[in-house]
Amino acid sequence: MKKFFASILILIFLCTQACFAQTEDKTKEIIVRVTEKVTSESITTADTISAELVTDFKLKNGAYFKKGTIVSLLPKEIKKRGFAGKGGYIEIRKGIIRDVTGKEYTVSLRQKVQGDDRDWIVACMVVFTATIILIPFNLIALIKGKSAILEEGTTIECTIEDL
């Protein structure tokens, strides 16, 4: 009877090991480098940001990607610099890459470039408004924050799904 239970336990152990061995991560991390300077003032969500692949890599399905392959990054949301010192931002969530045969793959990433806020503007607005100097005009609110800038040569970590 002990041998029977021992053999059942060994069989269950081997089955669980086989199940865990078959579950592999289907994503591969890659690094791309931005090849152009982009600001939140000069781009819209309809535009693409050009980047290139930093290293060669191969997926398990046989797709091969060479170093220098162009990656088109698609901005999800862009906010230009705002009034009252608010900075702009560029948010990128996905991109498109082609292997050597021309088949397209989707690249997933999470990159947000934030422009600097000018916090002193808000403090000045409060002081001036409280002292009733600029209530009718509130001219200080016309000063804008800084644009978000994605510099050329910036490296970004992405993932690509192995089909």
C-alpha cells in the first residue's frame, strides 16, 4: 500500500513539473534608441517617433531582427505645455517593428516624458490675486510651463510578443 501511495505522489510530482516546464514567458525584452528629437509642441498623436533597434535578436518562432532596424513608436497621449506653469508630456505605449522578411510585430512599452512645471507661477498667482493687484487681468497666468522633450539617443526598454 505504501508503494502505491509513493508511486501516486511521484506521478503527481512529475506531472506538476511537466506543467510548469511548459509555461514559458512569451515576451522578449528589447532596447530601442530614439533617432530624432521630439517635443510635445512639435508632435501630435497621429505622428510617429522614429527609433532603431540596439542589438540583434531572434524570436522562438524564427523571426530575426537586425541591429538598426527601424521601430515606429506611436504616441498615445500628448499634452502641450499649459498655462499657469504646467509642463507638457509625451506618453508612448506601443510601437511597430518589422523583421527581415517584412512581417510586422507590435512592441509594447510604457514611456512617459514629462516637461518641467514652473511651480512658482502658481504661488505668484495666489499672492497677486490675494492682494488684488492683478485680479482683472491675471497676466501671470499667461506664462507657460516647459515642453516635454524626448532627446535623440534616448534608450527605451520594450517588450515584443513571441507568436
